[in-house]
Amino acid sequence: MEPTTGKAKYYTLMEALKEQILSGTIKPGQKLPSENELTRHLLETGRRNIIGIFKADDSQGAQRHKGYVQALQESGIPYDPENVIWFHTEDRKTKPSLMLSMLLDSKKSVDAAVCYNDQIALAVISMLEEKGISVPEDIAVTGYDNSLIGQSSPIGITTIAHPQEKLGEMAAELILEKIRKVPEEESSVKRLISPELIVRGSTAGKNLSTETKKIEKNPREEKTMGMDAKTAILEQKTALGIEFGSTRIKAVLIGADNAPIASGDHEWENRYDNGVWTYTLEDIWTGLQDAYTKMAADVREKYDITLTRVGAIGFSAMMHGYMAFDKAGNLLVPFRTWRNNITEEASEKLTDLFGFHIPQRWTIAHLYQAILNGEPHVADIDYVTTLAGYIQWKMTGERVVGVGEASGIFPIDSETNTYFADMIAKFDEAVADKAYSWKALDVLPHVLTAGDNAGVLTKEGAALLDMSGNLEAGIPLCPPEGDAGTGMAATNSVRIRTGNVSAGTSVFAMIVLEKNLSKVYPEIDMVTTPSGHPVAMVHCQNCTSDLNAWVNLFREFAQTFGMEISTNDLFGKLYNKALEGDADCGGLLAYNYFSGEHVTGFNEGRPVFARTPDAKFNLANFMRVNLFTSLGALKVGLDILMKEEHVQVDQILGHGGLFKTKGVGQKILAGAIDAPVSVMETAGEGGAWGIALLASYMINKEENETLEDYLDAKVFAGNAGTKMDPDPADVAGFEVFTERYKKGLPIERAAVESLK
């Protein structure tokens, strides 16, 4: 026998046995129970829709797949190759869970999963729990190898235990026979040793037959699903990220491996008061406290720990907007969010003054518009910041923001990673006649970059965040970032020639540039990564709001006829229906403008659907045109970058609600930009995870380790996402639609002017 260099002896022996089976040395009818017993066990518990997850680049994976197939066939269940997920060594940490998640999102019927080993099984169980799927009630899961990780899981993983001692004895006897040159046909060594099936909680169900099975209780019940997660919490090897999105505040706690281990969220909606889109301070603090409380409750439920400390905290929020405070810390006017298009005059004048495009939603545009309007509160200003900057201030007492967030306040010089000094001087000169007691740098937040320490949680901040009083002061905070920066971190799009598209209530594309653009474009915003690299940003106010409104109309229709359809089914069916439509949407036209859209020159918006009498009006085209128009304004802006500036991009990643329905939003976007689009498993997580990663980077980075390298090596290694190339028919169809979209803009303008 060959020496077993670098590999456990029993694995080598098992492979040798398998070769003997395939060669016929072990006769048909003889079986290695380990290869099919797990699947047979699941079948005995009443499972019929069993997914197999196997490793493609070793013989063990191939043999375990054969046992899975054999067990199905013996039970009269046809083998379906679409029910098998293959992975390789390099993608073992991400692909199994990701592909199974996508199968579930496609509404495929699944009630069990046979996994290649215990490690894969544990990852699958974690993913199922994140999706709110109960193990084993909804889906049973098996592992293999009876490893310590399987034994330590609180649920207990059903697995196969190898009889290593017996295998060693058999190996010795086989060696002795070879030394004695005993012919194979005269061998007296028993070639079949049955590994042991150990049934634990991951498959135990109401239909389980236990006549011949060994039921083992978890010997380490106090160890949670991840002992690693519990230890990380106890040893403060965690990072907490909290992001204020447009419709949801989400808190995500990540462990030492940067994977989420607990979460909580709070739904909220902006208000339209006196012509201004806003959230009240009560909205802000009630939402933050609720999200944190739910996250802490999740920790307590999963790990039986009362959360008192974490390793680091990061806060993020919708970029831009305007929050102005006096010396006493009082909010001078209601929070003016990014959604407002009320600063057109200021935007135009500052763009001319700076030679740099200043969008209406930027903080400096709001400040300058208030000055132009002669608003009396301006004289009393002591601090102007964003929502993320405000939360950081209240948590730490520090008036700081991350450079990515700062780039939506005032133009950033990527050479110095702070505000352009000459533009600051020009602004101060422009308002000098007002004789304010402050200068721009006096009232704007200080700029920090990713990895910098941005203060520590004060006692007052801890009391504001955690209403229970359990959270301790002294926790370090990373620089607060905007949703653009956290989206870049969450999609590993911080390196030059990468990009991402975030599509939810609003939509924006971020492309990290190799060089500056040749000129100023009013449709393109120039911001930065959390490390300060220049980024071309196409930001559009409107994306899925009108699309969601139409889907809700279909829900109301179904309910009228007594049909209850889940949200996932409703979106899944309607979104996929769009893929059946004509490439150009059959001549239909729609505008999703709930609010104004600066890319196309609108200060206000009106949702509009229009068609000619001869247009192909059917459900598929209707859904397709509403998906197309959700990216319509974005397409106009991106065409400038791709077609006029010839910007090169190696990778585009999509995230946000539009991409939750498998393959649909991804396919539409690939057609819109004529470039491959990848979506990761974290597509629906968004910025809360991204800001948690930035907090983790601050406390865990090695000396001189860049954010790009940290994300590549310690977060996204082996996870490139699921890539989809553009369909030429979609590309051509989107071009036709875009021309119709641009020609039809007067229709939208007439609606704005006529519908008051």
C-alpha cells in the first residue's frame, strides 16, 4: 500500500475500498452503508425532496453522490440532477449555502439536504436559520464525518461516524496478507466495515423511525451553534453594524469570521411635511433603539448571553441631507433628507463656483440654499451634518464622518482625503457678506478614512442605544459611512475598476475610477470609497417604489378573489413573468417618478404608465416595462460613463431589494449596462453588514493592510458571487426602450405640471 502522506489513514483506506467496489473486487449487492444510509434515513423520516450537496474535486464527493443516487432509486424516486449542488475546494465556504438559498428563493420544493460533511451542514443550517426556515421541521439536514463541529452544534447534526479502529485493524491485516503474497481471491480479511449512522436533532422529526438507529443527545448542549459565535461574543471578537435605510433600520452583529451571527430591524417611513421629506428625531431614536433591542434579543435567544459589549460599532445611514444644530445641540429645522429636490438654485450656483458638480441632495447645497432663502436659523448654526454624522456625535461626542460620507457633504480631494481647500475658501468668500460668526470648516464634520478610530461609546451614548442599560461604555466606533460606502464594502467593490449597483427605494451605481473624468457632468456625482478613492456615482431618486405599488395592486386583486399569496410568491411569479415579455417591452412606456429625478431634470415626479393603441399590452410586457423603468434613469447616467468616458469595469455587483428574486433583477441590469453582473449571497443584507465590516476592519486589520486587501482575504475569499452575462436580446431591447424613455420625457413633464 502507498504511504498516507498528508492524509488521514482511514480516508485513504476508504478510498481504496471504493476503488475495489468500482473494479468489482467487492461484488454487487455489497454496500458501504455510509454512502447511502444518510439519504435512506431521510427517506424513512418522510422526506422526498432531498437536495444533495457534494464536493466535485475528490473521490469522496463522487462516491457520496453515488450513494445518494442509489438510495433514491431503491425507493423509487427518480434522480434529478437539478437537485444536486456541486462545489470545489476553493468555493466550499460559500457556494453550498448560496446555491441552496437560490434554489429556495426560486420556490423549489425542498424538505431535506444531504451535505458532503458536517462543516457544510453547519453552514447550510445557519443559512436556513437566517431565512427563517426551521431545522428539522421544514428542512432536515445531514452531515458526514461525526466531527467535533457537528457534535458541538446545539441542534446536533445527523452524521456518519467512521469506525477508525476497525479500519486500522483491517489495514494491518491487508498489509500482512500482501507481505505473504496471499491472492485476493483467497483473502480472509473482511473488506466491508459499516460506519455508524448517528441521528441527532438536525433530522429528528415526527416520522422518524428509530428501530435500528442510534439516537445521540448532544453531549455539549450548552455549546451553541456555533461555539465560535458564542466565544466571539464572550471575548468581544465581534462587530456591530447599524444602518438607517430609507424604509428599514437594521442592526447586524458579525463574528470573528465576519459572518452575521445576530440581527434586528425596525421598519419606518419618511414623512412629507410642509413640502419637505423628513424623519423626526423621535422616529430616529425609536427606530434605532428598537433595532438594537431586537438584535440583543436575538443574541440572548441564540446564545443565552446578555449582550454587554462588542468589539466595535459602526453606524451608517442614507447619504446626504441636512441636519443643522445650535450651540446647545438643538435641531434648528426638521431633518431634510436626500429625497428632497429643493436646492436647484444652490446646486447650480455652487457647481459654477467650484467647477465641480454639486447635486441638490448634498449637505452643502442644502446649507447654501438656506442662505439664499434668507432662513434665519443659519445665523445660529454651530454644526451641520448628516444623519450618520448625527448618530456618531450622540454616541461618542465626536463631530466626525467617514470620507465616503463626507464626499456627499462637500467635494473631497482624494490626494488629502479631506475637503478641497480651495473650494472651502470659495464658499466662505461667497457668503462673507452675510457676516456669520462661523466659517465652513467650523460647522462641517471632521473627515476620517476607513480604519481610523472615530471615538468610543460614551455612557450617554450607551444609554441612548440600549434602553435596557446592559450595554457598557468604552466600545470603539469606526467612522460613520453613508449607504454608498457600506454598499461598496458589502459587495467588495472598493478596488479600482470595480463597481456596484444598489437598487431599492432609490438606485445608484458606483464605479471606482482609474482616472478622473474629462469634464463635469450634471448627471454624475463624484464621491469616494471609504478609503478615499474617487468614485463616479449615478444616483437616481426612484427605483422600486412604483414597482412595489403595482405588485400590491395584484395582491389586492388576488385577495378580492379569496386568494392568499405570500409576498415571496407574488414577487417571484410577477418578476419572472417579465422574462417572458418582448425584449423592448412591446412598445409600453412607464415612469416610476414618485419624486423628482435630477438625472433627467425633474424636481417633482408623477408615476405614469403610457402606451400606444397598437402596443403589445400583456402581463409579461407590463411587468417588464416596470422593471426596465426602475433602471431607466440609471441607464441614462451610466451611458455617459460607458459610452462617452469609456470607463473600464472588471466587475459589477448588484445588491438591494431588486435582486432578491433570483436572476431577474440581475438579468435586467446586465442588459441595461451591457456588462456581466454578479450577485452575492448577501444581496439582501446591504449596508448594515457593510458598516459592520468597516468596524471589523478598524480593530482587526494588520499593519499597513488596506481595506481592499482585508476584504479580499478575510471576508470574500472564494466568494465571487453568481455571475450573469448580458443577453444580447436584452441589451438590444433596453436600447430601444431607452430611446422611447428619453423621447417620452415630455409626457412625464406634462403629468407633473397637470397633476397637482
